[in-house]
Amino acid sequence: MSIPTLEELHALGAAQQPTYTNPAARDAAVERLRGMPPLVFAGEADQLREKLGAVARGEAFVLQGGDCAETFDGVNADNIRNKLRVLLSMAVVLTYAASVPVVKIGRMAGQYAKPRSSDTETRGDVTLPAYRGDAVNGFEFTPESRAHDPQRLLEVYHASAATLNLARAFTQGGYADLRKMHAWNSDFVRNSPVGAKYESIGNEIDKALAFMDAIGVDPDEFHTVDFYSSHEALILEYEQALTRIDQRTGDPYDVSGHFLWIGERTRQLGGAHVELLSRIANPVGIKLGPTTTPDDALAYARALNPDNTPGKLTFVTRFGAAKIRDLLPELVEKVRAAGVQVAWITDPMHGNTFATDNGYKTREFDDVIDEVRGFFEVHRALGTWPGGVHVELTGDDVTECVGGGGKLVAADLTHRYETLCDPRLNRAQSLELAFLVAEMLRE
Ligand code: PEP
Ligand code: MN
């Protein structure tokens, strides 16, 4: 397999790309990126593909989560650690409930570029380019900040390296101790208004841990965790420059992250994103929205996983709570009937976004949970495996999604609405989601 050139990719047509007005500056940034060391190793991507193979076979479950859009300002210890903690404590509950390994993947260390529904944003009588994520331009509403700057791609690289470095230290250095991570769940059960509902599963985990203590079981797995990075592979300049031939196998890997996905707005068959991700050996995902036909899904599988290797391809469905029960069955049925090996994950966020009367983009916690429930119902009815959840979350007590145990309402969104893009579940909402999904896994 060879790496397509940037020219070849652009010739195929690519949606949602920056417009760089200074080609020399763009080429210089791409050249610099080509010289940078890999952010992740091909062997790690292989490991993740193996683990996702277990998901495709119904033997493991995925938890994938993080910000809608990471920001350069957010690259600090507190922010990264809080996100890791909430993800890992969610993973404890899910592992216990699922009785299978939970594959932990951050929407982290590279999630800096955003597709937008409009190229421009208007405030009053001023119209400027839309914010496309820190990888492309700044959030500040000025012409200078909103200009597309290729130098930012280098900053994405450095921000991702710093984030990965802390994530590796946190998950491998003994800080991600299972008991400490579960202590977060216990706090949640004690302090959340709805915590009591989850007391029994919390207590069961306490007892299991106490039992293992008593008999002196203390495996390495209690002190370290395997954690992988992922982001939407959106900006061709960045992803192509970080696609390298692996010396061991001779195959191309995109070394910007372990797992890359194609978004709902860039999944054109024959387009540049599908082409680039069809050439790499990393495990890849593709978001499937309500307009996806079964034939589309089969064509994606042929393009992205021609050898039908379990774990290579993940379908991330994001239909919305109102549509999933109607639209998912036919898709799953036809994909299964064709013998396609795929891991199915639900993204219960992106089909459930709406604007409040006071002008905030939000999601209702009950809709998020309802889509996950619909996903479980459909897969259970068809005998396929509901392989995981993909969520936008943060470890902080933000107020961006309404509902949940804290019963946040639209008026509360004014307090801590910090996302620059889509609304995220806060810490308590994330833990509550984990307990609710744990219940679904045990039903
Ligand atoms: C996202 O994951 O932030 C996103 C834009 O999702 P989708 O491509 O599914 O709309
Ligand atoms: Mn989003």
C-alpha cells in the first residue's frame, strides 16, 4: 500500500478544508510536519486494532470520549487529568457490568479541527470565516484571528504531543490506580442527587475490590491502563504529512493518533477522506448519520476494510434518539447479512443537538440516554453486539447539556458554558451515563 500525495487527495475533492491564502507558508508547515517524529507508534495502533477486533466479535466494549474540540488553551495538567479521570472511572463501572474488557479511547491529543455547517459567521453587520477549530483559526471574532493559518498545524502537533505525554504518564505511571478511579464513582454515588439509584452496583464493585485485596490479588492491570488517542481525520495537510511507512511491515500508518475517524460531513465515497483512511493500517471509524443507506455502509466497508479484518473498521452511528429505532435495524441487518466484520458504536450526542430559547446549543441528557438505549435494543433484537459508546464529555463541572441527576435547565447554561463547539456532558452527567449504560449491559 502506498501513501497518496496531497495533490492526489485534493484532486479527489475534499469537503471542509481550510483555505490557505499563502501556499508557501502552507508548504513550509507541511514540510516541518513531515520531519516530526511519530506521535503514536504503529505497533500501538496494531494493538488497538486487535482489541477492536474483540469488540467486533462481541468480546469487548469501547468507551470513547473527550471534548468536541480540544483547544490550545486547554492543554494544561488539570484539564487533561480531569478528563482522563472521568473516562477511567466510567471504564471501571462499564468493565464490571459488561464482564468484558473495556477499550479506552480518548477523543484527545489531536481533536483540534471541526467541520462546520456554514463557512461564515455573522455577528451584527460583521461576517467572518467560521471558527473551524484551533487547528485552522482562532475563536476570537476578528479578521486576524479567523484567518486560516497553516502554522497552527504545527501547534496541533505540539499540543497533541504534550497531551499524549501526560496521558501516557498518567495511565502507565501508577496514577490511574483502579481503586482511586473507583473512589470517584463512590463519591458520585454518595453525593449526587441520583447517586442512591446506583448504590448497589457501586457496592458490588467495592466488594469485588475488597475481596481481591483480602486474597492478595494485585495484578499490574490494577495500576496501569491501556489508553489510546483518537480524533476526526479532517485536515488533509496534517493527516497526510503524519502518514508514514512503518519500517516493520512496509504499510502506511497515520501516526497522528491511534484511531482516526471520518466525520458525517466528509464521508463522500470516492472523496479524499475515505481515500486517505483506506490506505492506512490504523483502525478507523466512520460516522454514519440518518441518511446513510445500507449500500453506502457496504461500500464503506469495501473501501476501508477490503480484507474484512475484524477491528479494522468501526461504524459510529449518530442518528438521534427519535430515529435510531427506525433506521438502525435495516443497516445492521444488511451489514451482517453481507458478512461484514465491523465494530458498532453509538454516538448519542450528534443527532441530539438543539438550541435553547436563550441561545445555547445543548443536548438533553435523557435524549442521549434514549439513543444509547435504542442502540442496545436494536442490536439485542438482531443478535448483534452493541460494541460501545462515543461521547463528548469533560471532567469539569460545566453546564452545557441540560438534564441529568443535577436537573440542569436552560437557565443554568449561563453559569459555565465553556465549549467552543458542541455541548459536553459534565463530570456528574458522564458518570451517570456510565452507570446507566452499565445497567443496559447487564439487562
Ligand atoms: C463530532 O464528532 O464532533 C462531529 C462533528 O460529529 P459528526 O461528524 O458525527 O457530525
Ligand atoms: Mn461535536
